[in-house]
Amino acid sequence: MTDSFLYFEGKKIPFTQGMSVAAALLRAGEVVFRETQVGKKPRGPFCMMGACFDCLLVIDGRPNRQGCMTPAQKGMKVSRQSSETLLGDG
């Protein structure tokens, strides 16, 4: 049963308890999470276990968050990470 939502790029995304942010976004049909710094190529989750870093997102204003390793939480604000995002914790 879905009773919680996060917000991706302003769009309401439902999730169930225990889902990661990446799982919730994929289930909603969102496959592009970030773009590469070289060539601005689209990237989305690949390994779903924290090894590849293709699922990096900006979560609640903090860049470089791994969507596959971050538990979805009610009201979270999530956005794509652009190639211009600064390194570090934000």
C-alpha cells in the first residue's frame, strides 16, 4: 500500500516503506537521474547497490546523494544532478 510521497522535480512520487529513492523513481518511470560532466550524457541507476554512482541525485538540497542507497522518506525533495554540480557534500 502506498501512503507516502516524495517530490522529484516538483512531481509527486509515491513509495512504500522500505523503498530506496532510486526504486521509487524507477517505479514511477523516471530513468534519468543525472548527466555526466564530460559530454552531458544521461545516467540512471545501474547496479542498485552503491558501487557505480550513476544514481547520484540532489536530495533535500544536498548533491551527490546515491539514490539507490538512500531510503525514501515522506516529503523528500529530489532533483536531477546536473553536470555543473560542485563536488563535496553541498
